[in-house]
Amino acid sequence: MFILTKIADLVQVKPEDFDKEASQAIEDNINAKYSNRVIQKIGLCVCLYDLLSASEGLIGHGTGLVNVNVEFRMIVFRPFKHEVMIGTISSATPQGIRIRLNFFDQIFVPADRLPPGSSFNDKEQVFTWNTSETELYYDNHEKVRFRIEEEHWHDQTPVGPGKEADENKLSPYTLTASMEDSGMGPCLWWDGEAEEEEDQMVM
């Protein structure tokens, strides 16, 4: 789910940060610049892991900013293909189910990647899975287990002067997942069943 990525960059320290320790000022600026930012083909930067090296600071002409060349490692969110994860259902439409993590909400499970027999309930605005025995619900805010199938990158290059920004601009990084296999879907379906079996064995 998380990887370490080495990055080299130029960091500018503002005069108001001069009262901090040099390393702390540099780390704060790295986190401010990179945290919660998607780097194309790398992933979502979470936070700084460690500072590997930093050059002597050079004061920029007329700005007062101190320029420092740094090399550091970032903790990056980028799950691998077929990785099984646990998240929370945030919403559903006839097209599929949207899942969120505590720090990332661009995970989508298309309707055709749910178990056969799944259908959208217009009244409840949730998906249901109709088995031979009962009807099970993919309720909103329910914890679910899912498998990562695809990742999608979308260019976020700013539009040029005189051009209008696209209102339907896609998120820079999105994931497509599935919940069609046994054990996938609401954790309560499977984990609850296992707990009941354990109780019966104890009795």
C-alpha cells in the first residue's frame, strides 16, 4: 500500500522560518510542498520519511529566500495490482460503488465487478446482492474488503491563458477495484460468519 520514493528538489526557506532549526525548516517546507500531492506515475505523497542530504543555503537576490538543494524520501500511497484492502463505502450510483480510506477517496468499484446477482436499489440508493437464501446490502459507511484492479493517471497540466478550465476535470489519481470474489464486500458478511463458527466450536 505504501512505498518509499526518493526525490531531489530545490526547497526555498522563507525568512519567517529562520528562527527554526535548519533541518526542521527544510522538513516543514518539504511537507508543505509535497504532502497530499499526486506525482504522476509515482502516487499520492503522504508525508516526509527522512531527509537524506541538504546543500548549503544560498540567499536569492532581492527575495530573501534561502535556496537549498535537498534529497529526501517520501512515504507514498500506491497500492499494487490485486492488493486486498479495507475501506468504507461512501456512496453508490447505478454505475457502481465509491469507497474511501481515511486519506484517499478516489476508489471506484464498477457495477460489473460486483458478484453476479448484484443490483442497484433505487429507493435505498445502495447495491444489494441477491443470493439463493437472502438479500444482502452494501450499506453506506459499511467497512468493505476489496481488490485493486487498475490505476488511472490524469494529466493536471494548467490551462494556458485565454482558455477555460474544464469543470469536469478528473482527479489526478484514481483506482478501480472489484468485490466479486468470495471474501470480498462488507466485512460483516464474512467475518461475522467466522465469529459465529468459532462460538459454536467453543460450545
